[in-house]
Amino acid sequence: MIPAVSKPASKRRIAVLGSTGSVGTQALSILAEHPDRFEVCLLAAHTSAQGLAEGAAAHRPMAACLTGRQDPPELPPETKWFHGDAGLLAALEACEPDTVLNGITGAAGLAASEWTLRQGLTLALANKESLVVAGDYLMKLAKQTGATILPVDSEHCAIFQCLDGEHPRAIRRVWLTGSGGPFRNRPLDTFDSITKAEALRHPTWDMGPRITIGSATMMNKAFEVLEAHWLFSIPPEQITVVLHPQSIVHSMVEFVDGSMLAQCGVPDMRVPILFCLGYPDRLPFNFQPFDPLKWRSLEFVPFEPQRYPAVQLAYDAMRLGGDAGAALNAADEVATAAFLAGEISFPEITKTSERVMRERPVAPIHSLADAIAADKDGRARATAIHSSTKTSPVDDRQRH
């Protein structure tokens, strides 16, 4: 007999950061389905005033914040207004959440992750850049305060579930799956002509632009290698990337006795979001269930290093240590933005990131200020590089 899901003594207070983005909007739809369990206490976004206003009208949070705008949108009378980066931390202090869902894109999410862990709260982490930039520092902080990190990324949520109750010595290898993005079969000699529209056309996942481009370069997978290393204390040599075009097996863990555990499901981000919000309970979800007969043929293909050179940069960052991950993320953010603006070619995204990591000295990260300094330096170096290598914009009229 399957036990019933327990009812909470009181509602869990949820702060949703990046509430107008892909993860944030899906999280809000889930929270709306469980009003007896959750209370949205804070909504935060960068500049999307309309999206924030709509979310606030639907969920009536105690606080709302835009980090990139000072003027408030129309908000319910009970919702207090905050703005700016400092305002976000003040809003978190004011609303006293139990769980912070960090769906902010890029290094901008680091301060909120650090605040959450410093308070000893539960961090539902969709902002993988936090651990890429300052994984060692943040994991030590979480251990000191007793904070809990629940990974929202589908791959790390899968690993988290596969490792439940397992001893670290039992792990032989973690297999991180990736779809291979839209260019898995594209001839390598045509990569210079890849357009923005082509790179944003992901075959299986619906995500924001930065993550979608990262999936095309597989820099996103490089970040996931780093995230797995820090989250689960797994050495680099025990993390392997494998292509899985169907995106049904979200990741696998191989154990020393030869056993393999895999977490499977439809490629729908609402599944790991719901898992993290409801943890340790599994909550009911009205969605199209997984049909194994529909997916009776699943492929696993070795990834080509020459096609996806970004993946190796994760292992380089782990070897270098210190703030190498911060520099890698900063360079990728700048280079991705330059590609989306039509200023550099698709291969230059990874080339810029590799060059920044190779050329700058590595320093330790002992504080948030150290991470911010490394991020600033990485951005400056990447900007200088792409400014000297700007190309004519490539658009769909210039396709090969």
C-alpha cells in the first residue's frame, strides 16, 4: 500500500527569484496547484515589470522586487516594493522564506544563493552558476549553517535521487546525459555560419536564451560537470558526459558493484521543480505521464570533444581550482551575449572562454567579494577579446 502524502503543519513560505523566466513561471504554476502547502512570500525578477505584476496579482506575495528597475509596477496593496540588487537581499530578509527557489540567470544569482545558505535555509537551486562561480565556498558555507541545497537542474535532481541513502564510497561513476543540442549532426566545417535562430532551436527542452545557447555549445554541460563535482563531492575522473538525444534518462549513477541507477521521465522541467519544492514528499502533479512504450528505443552516444570543446573547460577549471570557474562563467556570459547580438561567431563563444581561463592568474575564493572580483575580471577580459574579434552578424539570410 502506498502511503498518503503527509499534510504540512503550516504552509511552506517560498521566495521565487527569476519569477518571470522559464523556471520561475513553471514554478508558479506548480505552486498555484498546491495552495494548501505553499505560500509565495516573494517574487523577484530583473526588468520584466509586466510579468512581475501579473505574478503578484495571482499570488499576492508579501514582497516584490525588480533588480534592474526602480519604478514599481502595479502591485497588490499588501505587497511591499523593493528594487535593485541590495533591495533583493532586503526583500529576502523581510519576507523570511523557508525555501528560496533561485531561478536567476547567470552570476547575478550568486548573492541570493549565499544569503540563503548563510541563513541555514533550503535553497532550491536552478542557478547553476552559483556553484560554477563559488562552489567550494558555498558548499562549505552550507555545511557550517546546516542549509540544504536541492538541485533543480534535471540532471542533478536525477543524481540526487539516485544517490539517496548511498555511501560516497559506493559510487564508481556519474553519467551526465545531454541531448547534444541542435548541432549534434551538423558538419563541423559549417559552425562559423551558425545563426542565432538556429542556435536557439533546442530539439527537446524549452529554456531561456542563455541556457539554450549553452546547450548548443555544451558549455551548459560543462557547468553541470562543475555543479556535480561540488554538490556531490565527486572527483572529476568519476564524472562522464554522454549524449542522449531523447532526454528521457536525465542522468545515471554507476556503483562499484556493477549496479546502475537512472532517473527517467519526460523532458519537462516542472518535474524536478516539483520534486525540490515538495521534498521530502512527492506531490501529485497533473501532467502527461511517462510512456515507456513510446520511448522503447533510447540512444547513448559518446560526445565528440572537437564538436563540444566547452566540456573540457570544466575539467580544466577543476584542475586550476580557485576562481577559475568564476572566470569561465563570466567569459561565457559575455561571449554568449556577443553572439546573440551578432558580434561574434558561434565557435568564438567557447574560444573566448578558453582564452580567458588560460591567460588569467588563478586566485582563491574566500568570500562573496572574491567571487565578484573574479567575475568582473573575467568579464573585462572577455569583452576585450571579443571587441578585437568582432565579425559581421550572421543571420538566417546568410545560411550555408
